Amino acid sequence: MYPVNTSWIKLVQQSSLSGTRTLARLDIHKSTFYNWLGRYHDGGLDALDDKKPQPSMAWNKVPTEHRQALIDFALRETDFTYFKIVGWGWYYVSTVLDDYSRFIVAWRLCRTMSAGDVSDTLDDALAFAQLNQVKVQHRPRLLSDNGTEFTSKAMFFWSQESGVGLGFIQPGKPTQNAFVESLNGKCRNECLNRHWFRSLDQARCEIDQ
């Protein structure tokens, strides 16, 4: 693991290569770099110092007897798209869908729904469409909800690097993102009514189908 300091940030920002290629040569994961960058912008050099994890009391932990009822409610009533994989825990489906054709450009099964997971899925979409290889007059624009993984500084920096604009639906109006919301519903209702998989391979295979 590299020590966190401004030298790495400056090296990536001043490189003649793209940020993605520079990080690949340095063997630094993009989500790690964007985490460093966000911490530096928020708190300066002091924020880059490694801090020992402090034990904390989970004062708001959901009681065991109510946990399953809340999960069932969330799967039935909200837009969360996640599935339980036996022996692995909960995984999220990150999807990029073309608004014009409704074509699924890219998707990933992610352990979390962080900005890094989202940007990795978007990089897959740009590579599939070859937009990272050819010059186009108008770069695509991402429309998403207002989740923290989309509104974070890490996504802002990714947007600047990729040239992809960011747009957000109005809070409380999921119909503005209707196509992907519909896809999420189909994934839950048609692909997996039971909401769990026996393995990661089974999950990827069924979701892909």
C-alpha cells in the first residue's frame, strides 16, 4: 500500500496520460485515488494521515427480530436493487442504460454501491461504446437519482476526467428515471422472486439472462 501524500495526487493530475492509464501504471485503484482526492479537498494534508479505526457502539442497530421484516419491506416498497448471496452477503446491481434505445450498455454486481463502483460501471459502458477511443462531438450525459454515490466529489472528478456530464432527477420523482427503475423492478420480480442466490456465479448468470 502506498503512503498517502500530495505527491501521488500531483503525479496523476500532471501526467500526460489519462488519469485511468496513470493509475493503472502506478497500480493504484481508481476508487482509492478518488478517496484520497476527496479527503485532501475536504481537510487538506491532515485528512490524508492514516487513522487507526476506533471501535464504536452500534447504538442504532436494528434488532434481530425486526431485521427481516425491514428487508422484506425495502424489497417490496423501495427502489433498492440488491440480492443476498449465500455465504457472501448482500450485493448490488449497478446498471447503465441508454435512455434513447433502452439498451443495457453495462452492468456490474457490486459488493457496495460506492462512487468507485458506479464509476467502474460507467467505464465499462464507455469502453463498450468505444467512447474512450474515438472523438465525438457531443459526449454523453449521465442521468441518475440523488444518491450519495452519484453526488459525491469522486463522481464530480470522474465526470471532469471522462467528459461525461452529470444530471440528476428531481427528488421524489422517480418517473424521471423511469426506464432504469422499470429495469430494477424486472430484475427483482422476474429474475429473483426469492431475493437470494446460492453463489456469485448463479447470480451473474441469472441477472445476465
